[in-house]
Amino acid sequence: MSRSRNIPTPSLDRRRFLSLAALAGASVGTGLLTGCSSGGSGGSGGGAAVDLPTYVAPKGLKPDLPATSAGVAPGYFTYPDQLIRTVDKAPGSGTELKSMVMTFSPAPARSKYFEAVNKALNAPVDLVMVPAADYAQRFSTVVAGGDLPHTMEIVWYLGLPRLTEFLRAKCVDLSDHLAGDAVKKYPNLAAIPTPSWSGVRLNGRIWGVPIPRNPFQPAPFYRKDIVEARGVALPTNADEFIAFCKEFTNRRRGEYAIAGTNPANPFGIDYYRGMFGVPNGWAEDGGKLTHFIETDAFRESVAFSKKLWDAGVYHPDSPSMDQNKGANLFTTRKALITFRGNQGWGAIQRDGQSVDPDLLVGALPQIGADGGPGQNNLGAGSFGMTVITKEAEDRVEEILAIADYLAAPFGSQEYDLVNFGQRKVHSTDSKTGPALTKLGQKEIILSYQYVGAAEQVLFDAKYVDEYVKPAHAWQSDLSKNGVRNAVHGLTSATESRVASSLQTLIDDTVTSVTVGRKPMSALDDLVSQWKAQGGKQIRTEYEKALAKQ
């Protein structure tokens, strides 16, 4: 599936935006990472899958642009004047809740924001905040040590090893609390879209609360202002895409159509896979599975990436370029296209316009190689999930109630507190919605949102026409041709162990073939190596799981 590392951006300033840039557009392994394609859990054994939680739209809110069952996010043109209340009383019992989460920003030693949220929760939440770069190692260390916190964040893109065994041995199966209508006890959790829940129903059981994201692929953002000023039409097929890129490349002036790549989406390959109809991880036919790297469509997508490289439309530093440099080239008119997580649209528009007032971000539609719409390989619908460990087995309902508070929707009092802190302390009212004060910019970091979070929305009152409306239209267009991974919601024990190494093998081969370090025949060697290093056994395990459905 498309690998989506999407970061929520309710209130990003420039410093925080740059710190997240490297992850906002990165993507998660296609059909390899345990938590993405396979969910990463062991179930409780055979039997029919439990129902996904019943979706119940939040009451009292009416977006200007509606959400859809396919995962299109709702859009709002203004911040609500009257905030609804979704929780009648503080959900906590006053007992400490220890939660291990990832962080992209250092937490202040003392925080009025943390104090305010903990008071509202009536729970002294001890957030064990681990830097993103260290999270996988710390997770393994904590699990091995056995002294587990009450909740832990499982992040899909990390491909945490042996997740199957961990969930089965150390975590609470939440199916009885959340499946079907049971979720209605927690209205805000019930308002999380179904696509997000589908990623945490693993082998038929519900193991966590999702951290919602839309299920759509990384976006091919382009400088719409530059294209419109030149009067050039957008491409509608593969040949036109190459011509389009050549039109906006001038190596003498240091201007390139495409700049930057990242290890999780080398050369924007996710977009090319959609162009050529590459299977979303695994394709199934009569109970037999084919991995995407075994298909002619995959070879065509890599050959297309190589053709673009040979045409000189990529910035020459792209194979090793970090995304901060790519972002700078984009905002300074030295790059036309950059591939990022689609949730970063609003932040890129805001941050970019502070550098270039004329900047206008657009997203290219997913086109087919021969014309017409391309294929959108859907992601997990979540950044990850929050699991409750057996250390807190007697507090499940209380912890779910706390997660329910933190998952309150946009336009609610609870959402406002979690995302913008206290009025006149962390934020002030403005025509475009809450504006963070200096203290708010310092103290409000992504933290509680990795314990519980609401459906993400499209909102920026300053950029309704530039961001909210086109982003909703782009998602709506992609939703018409969405394709799920054939093994979505199933697990493979072998994949859990070797996912990271196999993903590295694939990405390195794609990069080497694209830039000419290896011939196209290396893709045949890739398939052989993939099979020998675990792919063959992974296929067997998935086919057995499919047969039990």
C-alpha cells in the first residue's frame, strides 16, 4: 500500500514545520511493514472477524465540505464561533496514566499546557516522550525490560519487530469494548472514520485505538503559481508528464522539475506506481497472491522513474537530498514538484508563502500512464495506534474514556483545549481561528494526539481557496479509484521479523536502477533475493490466512 507518514498540523509555526518536514511526506512500506499492510498483530485465534466499530458522525457540527465514507476529510472555511461540548465529565479517576509516545519536538521542563489538559482529564498523564529517531530502539528496550507503561504508541512506519507476539502477550484485546455498537459508549471514538479502524482490526480482532489519517497517498505538490503564469496545461498521461517536467527544467539556471526524494518514497515512486497500476502491496487471484515487485507494472514504474532521471528533470542531488533542502528549493522556485504527505498541504502553503508571497501550492491529479485516472493505493487510514498494556487491564474503560476525550472532533471545546491550549494563555482569538501566543508556540507540541486523536480536517481560514477547497477536491478525486492491499488486516510472523530489511532491499534497488548504478535486470535479481530472504514464506503465511477468512 502507499506508505503514508502523515503528521497532524493544527498549529505549525516555521520551526515546528521544518522539524516535521522530513516526516510529513515520507511513506510507509508497501506490503511489508507489519503495521501497515498486515496490521502487525496476532489475533486470538480463528473464528469470524469482529465488526468494525460503528461509525456515528459527531453531533452539532456541519462542515462546509462533507466527509465521505471513502475517507475524504471534511473541510471547514471558518473556525466555529460556538464550540460544542462532547464530554460531560472528566474521564479520569485521578490516578496516574503512564503513556509512551513519539515526539518530534522537545517538551518543556514545565508546561502550563500539560497542566491544563491533565486537569481537564482528571488524570495526571505522564507522557514518556521519545524522540522519533530513537523510538524503535526504545520500544524494543522497554518491551524487553518488562516494565511497561499503561499505554504505548505503535507507529506503522517503524515496522516494529515481533509486534505479533507483543500484542498477543502484553496487550489487551479491545474487541469487546469497541467492536460494532460497543464503541457508542465512547462517542468521539465512534466518530473516527471506518477506514482508520480497518487498520487496527488485526486478524479479526481490535487491538488498539487508531491515530487517524486519511488513507490517501503522498501528494505530488507543484508550484501552481509558476505553471499558471506560464500557461502550461497539466499532464494527463505518462508521455505528457515527461514533457511537462522538461518544460520546467533549466539546468543552466539550476531549475529542476523535481527536487528531493526520501528513503520511504524514492523518486516519488508511489505516484508512478499509481500511474502504471502497480498492485497495492499484494494482489490476490483465486486465493493466490502476487507481490507487487513481481509484476510487469512495477518494472514499468521503475523504468519510468529512470526515464525521468535520464531526461535530467530531477535535481542531481535528489538521491541523497534531505527534505529540508527539497522544501527550500520548492519555495525558492528552483524546483517545481515535491512529493510529501498530503496532510502537509496547508503547512507547505503557509510556510512557503512566508518566503515567497506569490507561492500557490497545487497537487497533481493521479493520472494513468495511457491517460484517464490512475490508481490510488490506499494506506492504513492511521499513523498508528494506541494499545493498552496488561499493566492496566483493570483500567480499560477509564483509559478508553480518556482517549475518547482526546479524540473530540474539530469544533469542540475538548479539541480546542488539546490543540490550542488555554485562551489568553496559549492562544488568542483571531479572524482565522485561534492564534498561538509565544507560550503556546513553545508548549503546545504533538503529544496527547498520540494517545487519542480526532479525525483530521481540512481547515485554514486564511487559505480556503488555496488549500481547503482544492485539497478536498483532490481527495475526492482519488477516492474514486482507491485500491486496498489484498492482505490488509492480516498478519505474517515472518514479515514481522524481516519487513525492514526487505523494504530497504526494494528501495535501494529502485534507487540504483533509477540513477543507472544497476541495470533493469537488477529487478529480476530483486525478486529472487526477496523470495530467498523471506518473501516466499511471507506469501505462504498470507495465503493460509486468506484461506481462513
